[in-house]
Amino acid sequence: MKTYDTGNVRNVVLLGGPKAGKTLFAESMMFEGKVIERRGTIEGKNTMSDNTEIEQENQRSIYSTLLYTEFLDTKFNIIDTPGSDDFVGGVYSAFSVCESGIMLVNSTQGVEVGTEIFTRQALKHNKPLTFAISQLDHEKADWHMTLESLKNVYGGKILLVQYPVNPGPSFDSFIDVLKMKMYHFKDDNGTREEMEIPADQLDEAKALQQELIEKSAENDEKLMETFFDKGTLSEDEVRSGLKAGMAKGEIFPVFCLSSKKDIGVKRIMEFTINTAPSPLGIENELKDGTKVKTDPAGQTAIYVYKTALEQHLGDVAYFKVMSGKLTEGMDVVNPETGDKERISAIYAAAGRKRDKLSEMRAGDIGCTVKLKSVKQGQTLCAGNCEYVFAPTKFPEPKFRTAIKAKDPKDDERLGEILNRAQAEDPTIVVEYSKELKQIILSGQGEHHINILKWKINNIDKLDIELMAPKIPYRETITKVANAMYRHKKQSGGAGQFGEVHLLIEPYVEGAPENNKFKVDGMDMTLNLKGKEEYPLEWGGKLVYYNCIVGGAIDARFMPAILKGVMEKMTEGPLTGSYARDIKVYIYDGKMHPVDSNELSFKLAARNAFKEAFKKAGPKIMEPIYNIEITVPSDCMGDVMSDLQNRRALIEGMSSEAGFEILKARIPLAELYRYSTTLSSLTSGRATFTMKFAEYQQVPANVQDELLKAYEAEEKEE
């Protein structure tokens, strides 16, 4: 294939729900561009996009796939993205390299939650969208329902460019009000004839054309003047107005589509060439906030938006040429790491079909192999260029699980596999929790994690277990208490002796200093000689006071006392969880001129702290998360009822474009497998986000249950 100039490239992300028909649409686009001779089918497991075993097994897109086609002297780079919210990472990475999107809406379903989510993301990334109502040949196709649902959600932004004459199994014609022609399709291979609009359709077509002209004029002052002068606009002028409105996110043009019959595909491609932006002159943000234009004459820099380990090829890096020109054999450098790489080959990719190129110009998207160390989100530069493009920001995980190898001998190998998985898919988060003594695996949903489990079991041939993760509880105190502990031990000639008296109280941010206390009915006044504050890596604080007078304990033992307290803070007395937000006052003790040492005082402090803690109204704290749920109105009751059963506190409700937005606070302990439950309650129509908020004390009944469970666990050990 030839090398395309920047202005003759269109980078398009395909968006839509799981059954919207994106993969078949991509097949038809490639068929029209003669990249493939025959269109594949989902049932036949022979599409260019869904080409992995797991995708074919599930009959749905799981990974984003780079494809290309050539049409009217334009190269289309197409990224087919998964429709499920579990695999939204592919959508985010696609937005980082594509200038526009095509949103497919299933004519049997209308607007789905995914439709709205992906539209919001497109607008957030300033990507103009074209809407295509798909599967108009389906026996359950409902054009009017689908159009109404679009208008309910997006209001006046919805603008018809086409409408079908006969939706349903016999669908073979649509009217294009931009061209003011009817297109009739003779076969299932996109063979079309352009016809005059039938008399019985002319009034509707003219009314829609007028709406198209008026809406186009609204987005450009010059066009508005032309419209007032002439009362109409030419086709090119309308197109110009549409382009301006789409760029502002004020217009969503709507087209007709049947990918199975290849109806409407060419018109959408023609429209995209004329209205979607090329990469030429597009500004791309660097990590430091400055912007660089996509310029084929600029310094050479590429952005790696995706990496994958592929059979027979090894590591594949998918990239966009952000600036300059990339040539085969070019030496490049990662400005962040200093790592040097050589571009051994450049490919235009259509799934697993690869066409070798000698060069690729700014704005184009391709892939390469055999890079040694580059990761997703990194930049490679040639010459003196030191651009570092801003990495893609991915959504927070929504599903947590613990993972372990069934055979402990495989632990190291599992770690390597998980690190590779995280590099390939940044929405997978892997963390070894020293606190919980578990590997915590997080993702966008249970299905997302189960797909990874399938890969580890079937591709890597490693047996693993998934289980409910432990909850990172915290322990704290609610009142003042004191204790003393004497550590005394005699072994052979050497002895150990250390005695520590301490007082503890809750730490409250901003509370004034205090040196007067009432403990067990007795007043105590302490001499605050020294104060040290320690912000804890697990949250909260330890404030440590030296109140020793008269040399009862030598100053050289104070660090050992602190160490003993801190050791017990890492393993709280109630459940073994981290302790936080405590003030510790060391006010008295005893030492021995010969037998006292650091170990003695560390152990004495540790035990004194433990004893005082248990008397100080100890409480367990649990992590609380803010969640925001987007749910269809008819499912609200079930979702609300489920939240109440999970100890959630509803903080607000609002409506947005046919959906309800629920905001709530909920304990992490109640969120295990929530994504699965929510999907079940709403038939997959709802979605949610979650983010850590704070720690709060657990209710008394929950604390009792946790203490009993910990005691039982201790006995087992």
C-alpha cells in the first residue's frame, strides 16, 4: 500500500453497545476499500477484528483492534472498541489517537447506557461524533423508537441526514436529505443506485432538509448571513456548517446502516472524509501541559497507545506518528528512560493482516515489533526531539479480587504474568498488599477479570485461584487510657529489664494541645518535653510525646520505645490491622544500670501500648467509597433496595437524559462483586464509578462479627 499524507488520513474510533454491530461495520468498511475480498461474520469466527480465541468463543469484542481501509484516496485508521463497560480501557486509549468517532446505535435497542457513557467520553475528549442507527435489516428494527430515544437523550443535537424507507428484513433503501436523493441497494454487497426521491416522500424529505440547512447555518456566522440572504445553503455549505457544529459537540448527524447488507457504509465514509478532521494541525498535549501540532515537517515523535503479546509475532507496539516522519530502520529514544530502540519494521494493521511500509507520516497509525522496553503511554523520539506526550488517563477500577497460584512454586511466574497483563491493559491494577498478605487484582468488572483468568489458565497454562479480598480495616481508640509494662528476663549472665508507663488518647486533626487528663477517676498532669508527629503511610497519624522527668528513662532508649509502639501500630491489637490517629505520652518508667537495653524497652513499650489500647475504647474503622451509579429509571427501585442492604448512605439523586444518577457512600466490604449484581439487576444497562472517600468507624454489630472472626482465625493458626 502507499504512504498517505497527513491530510489524507482519518482516524476513527467505532463506539457502541455490545450488539451495536461495530465489528461488522468495520468489515464492510474494509470490504469497500478492497482491503478484504470477503466480509467475515461473527458466527463464522472469521472477522478481522474479533480475531482472538476468547473473542470468538464469547462472540463479542474484548480488545480494541486497529484496522485500516482505503477509500477515495483516503486512509481510514479504524479502532474497533469493545461495547462492554468492563473493557472501557480500549475506548480511552482509542480516544488518545483518534480525531473523531462513529457511534452505532442498535435499532432494536435504542440508546443504551453504554451509548451515553461513550458519548460523554467523546465530548470530554473533544471528538466529533457521527451517529449511525444500525441493524435496520433486523426483524425487530424500530427506527422511530430508536430515533425518539436519541432525541430524549440528546435533544436538538440530533440531526437527521438520512432516514430509512423500509426498515426491517426487506430494508434496501434510504433517503439522504443532504444529497436529496434516494439510495436503493440491489444486493448485499453495497451495490447502490442513486434515484430521485419518490413523490410520497418528498414533503418529509424537504422538511428534514430545511432543518438540516437551518441547524448548519447556526454554527457559522458567515453561513447564517448566506442563509438569510438566499434562504438556503449549498450542499458544500451545509457540510461546512455540520463540520463546525460537530466540532463544538452541538450536532450529532444521524445515518442509516445495515452492515450485514452493506447498506449506508459508503455514505458514512464519504461523509467522514468531508466532515471529520484530519490529523493535520491538530494540537496534542505534552506531559508538561504544552501543545504540539501534528506536523509532517516537524521533529519525529511517536506515541505508543497500546502494547500486546501476539502469537507468532511476540511483543507488538501500536503507535501514532505524532510529529514528523517515521522510517524503517530509524533509531529512536524514550526521553523518559533514555532507552534506545530501532524501528525494525512499520506496518499498517487490519487486525492480524499486516502490510509493510517503508515510512509513515504524522497523523498515521500503525504498529511495529521487537521493541525492547517500551510500554503503553510512552513516547519515542528521533534526533534531538524530546517530546513526551501526556499519557492516557484511565478510569478507576470497580472490581477487586485476591489472586494466588494454586501451587506456591508458581508465585514468581504468576507475578511476571500479572505485570505483563497490567502493561498491556492499564485498567488492570495489580498490587501486593503487605498489610493483607494477598495479591489484589483490580479491574473494571468481574467479566474483565474472568477474561484475564481464562488467559492465565489457557494461554499461560497456569492454575490460579480467585477469592474475596480481605478488607484493609484500621484500628483506633475513642478515649484516654494508660498502662505500664515491665519487661524482665534473666538468661545466663545477661539480663533484660525495661519498664514503660504510657498514656494514649485519640488524635483529632486541629485539636489543641493538652497536658491534663483524667484516667480511672484520677487527675494526671504531664510535662510535655518533646513532640514528634508521624504521618502514617496507611493514613492517619501517630503523635509521640516525651514526658519523662528526672531521668527515669535514659534518652537513648526513647527511639526503642517509639519503635515498639510503631511495631504494634502495624499490627493492631483487635484484628491485626493497621492502627491510626493516636497520641502516645511516655511519662514514666524504670531502668537497670546493667540489664537495660534497647530490646527491653522496645518490648516493654509494645506491650504497654497493647494493654492501653484495649482499655481506650478501641474501634475498628473501615474504608468508605463514594459511588455514582447511572441507572435506567425502571430499575431504580431494585438498585436502591440493594444499596440499603449493603449499608449504603444515599447522598443524592438526579436525572440526566433518560437515566437516574445515584450518589452514595458505601463500605468497601459491601462492594465485593457489586458490578455483577448491578448488571444482573439492570440487565447490563447500568454502570458505576467508585472512589475511596475516607475511613469510618464500623457499627457495633459489625465490629463484634469482625472480632469473633479474627479470634477464630487466630485459633486456627
